[in-house]
Amino acid sequence: MTINQLRLIASVLMLMISSAGLSQNKIVVFQSDFGLKDGAVSAMKGVAAGVSTELKLYDLTHEIPAYNIWEASYRLMQTVPYYPKGTVFVSVVDPGVGTERKSVVLKTKTGQFIVTPDNGTLTLTAELLGIEELREINEAVNRRKDSGKSYTFHGRDVYAYTAARLASGVISFSEVGKVLPKEVIAIPYQKAIITGNMLKGNIPILDVQYGNVWTNIDAELIKKYNIKYGDLLKISIFHNDKKVYQTEAPYSETFGNVPKGKPLCYLNSLLQLSFALNQDSFAAVHNIQSGSEWNVEVTKLNL
């Protein structure tokens, strides 16, 4: 056999492996709204370890507020891009467990996998990273043995089990189940835009430790709107289209640029416009929350 023939065979094998989805790296990352007060999270990890003890098991968070699909979507979007290609995520925020919602595995265009109910959880990651392929989990094959009578713990019996099989290479992505159209259930929300003389956007999440308010208005849009450090901004916050708070604050590089307790606008770690009180909680003081129904309008005052 010639060297060229060997190269051709190697290329074909690599193509077959790639198309089958065998690019997993044995990393599984778990997210849920279970909390850590009982054994639910540990049970999911136990199922995964039962598939393969070579898996590396990590936690994204288990402190998603109960039933808060939007926050689950945000935390995935915030985290998935930082994990290498082949990582398998399990996200279980599933108020419709046991109903007709689909159980799916999404492969992003950057090569990560997300195992979850298709209930809105995939909204932001699908938008950010794109959908390479979407498959519905075939529970006749990818379900923990003798768990068929349990209808309320798919996180353990279906999602952790399928994720572990996929991450360990027991199954290829094609063996997860049938291919679905490249569409997921999406939660509607205000995209970040410039309209007239103002910026409009959504408040997707709070910085839960410090009470800072994060928006989806990114640095590129801020530059396009020509906001510079030191500019004074008018901030109007809306809940279900009703204005609930308004203030003015400077656009600053960091918290110490304003006196203690005073408001400022800044770029957070994801390079998105955010609002804070220096050494206090903007959200708590002004009763601001987050979610798809919380929006913001920002206007530069020194035009």
C-alpha cells in the first residue's frame, strides 16, 4: 500500500469520526434548579460515573431559581463558549417534566453538546453559537435501565445517562436519536438595538453576588452609539413595558470612579453595559429584577 493510499484511508477515517460526532472529550458539565440540599445532583453524577469512571464531572450551577428557564438559558450562554469542543452539558430546569416537550441534544457550531428539554433553555446559546445539529433523544435506547416507571426525574434517568454515554464515546451523536430541524423553542426578548437617539435592550440577568444590573447591550453597540467614558447617561428601566425606575449615571471604567453609594454605568466581564452602585446593590436598592420581560432604554445626555 502506497503512502498516498494510507493518507487517503486516514482522511476517510477522520471524516467518518467527525461526521459521527466522536469528538467528545469526556467532560460533562451539570446545571439545574435542584439546589444542593438533597441528593438529586449527586444522583445524576452517580449515573454518569456508572457509565464511565473516566468522565470528568463539573458543575455550572445548581442555584437556578426554581422553574426559571430564562436564567438557565442565560447561564448556558455565559458559560458554554469557555469550554472546549466536545464538552457535553446537561441542563435540567424542567417544569414540564413528563409532558410532551422534547428531550434533545444540541450540537453547537463550535462543537459543544447540550442535553436538555427543548423548553426555551436553548434560546440564547443557539442564538450565540448557532445550531450545527439537533437530535431528539431516543429514550428506548438512551434511558437508564429499569427507570421507565419514573416520570419526574429525567435529569437522572435520561439526560445524565445520555450525556455520559455521549461524552464517554459509548454512543456517537448520531445514536442519540433522530435528527430534528435546526430550530428550538425560543423565549422572546428585546434585542439590543439603536433606535432614534437611544439604545434599547434587555436585562437578562443580575450579578447575584453584588446586585449589579447587566444588560445585553454590548461594547460594539456602545461604540456605534458613540458613548465615551465620562458621558452622562439617562437610564430608564421597564417591567412588562411599564417604567419602574429612571436615573442618570456616568459611563465609567470602574466602580471607584464614583463616590461610595453613587450610581455608574460600566462594561461587565462579558463586555456588556451594566449598572451599579459603588459598594451597594443597585438591584436591591431600586427593586430591579431580570428576565425576558425586563427592558432598558439608555440615552446619552451630553449629545
